[in-house]
Amino acid sequence: MALLQWSEKLSVGVIEMDRQHQRLVQLINHLYDAMAAGKGDDVKKQVLGELVTYTKVHFAAEQCLMREHGYPHLIDHERLHDQLTAKVVELNEKIQSGKMVPSVSLGTFLKDWLVTHIVEEDKKYGQYIRVPVG
Ligand SMILES: [Fe+2]
Ligand SMILES: [Fe+2]
């Protein structure tokens, strides 16, 4: 069973960003399934590499969008993105160097890593963009 399920609860109300979040959900599920099924290291490494790359693409796109709309909390949001990127890069380095990471703790980490950020932070810019203040 998939670790994460996309639902309207995760929607930030911006179609392109929802689409990118869905892609991240897909990559995390793919990685989790590969780990849970005891797939070879190459599969995990490849999917995690893709996750790192796509994370950077997505964060850059969000920052661009926030900048375009004059979102007032851009700097704070960028800082959070930097922290999230560092965490996934660190995880990637662990996996690439062959360290064991239990699939349960990895799953919990990634779920929290993505969902918490969307619900607690991304929804704020979604709200701001949809209902501009002033
Ligand atoms: Fe996001
Ligand atoms: Fe974000």
C-alpha cells in the first residue's frame, strides 16, 4: 500500500504546485515501496536521486511564484526549503554510501518532511496568492 495518499487536504489551490506536490508524493511512494519490497540498492539510489533533483526544481518554482506575487514571508520560506533540502541531501548521501536506513523510519521521515511542509507552510502562500491582501 502506498505510504502517502494525495487528497484535496493537501491542495494549496495553485494547480501547477499541486501537480508538483503530486509528483513528490509519487516519488516518495515509489521509494518507500522499493524499500519495503527489499528491492536492490540501485532502485533506491535511483529514486532517491530523482527525489533530490525534483525537490530542488519544485522549491525553485515555488520561490519564483512567491517572488512574482510579492509574498511577504518568502525569506522564511526559503530558509525552510534550505533545511528540507539539506535533510534529503543528507539522506541521499547515507543511502548512496550504502548505510542502512530502516524503511519504516525513512517512510515516517519523508511523510513528515513533505506533508507537514505543505500543510503548515505551502498552504499559506496558496492562500495569499488566491486572496491577495490589499
Ligand atoms: Fe511545496
Ligand atoms: Fe514550500
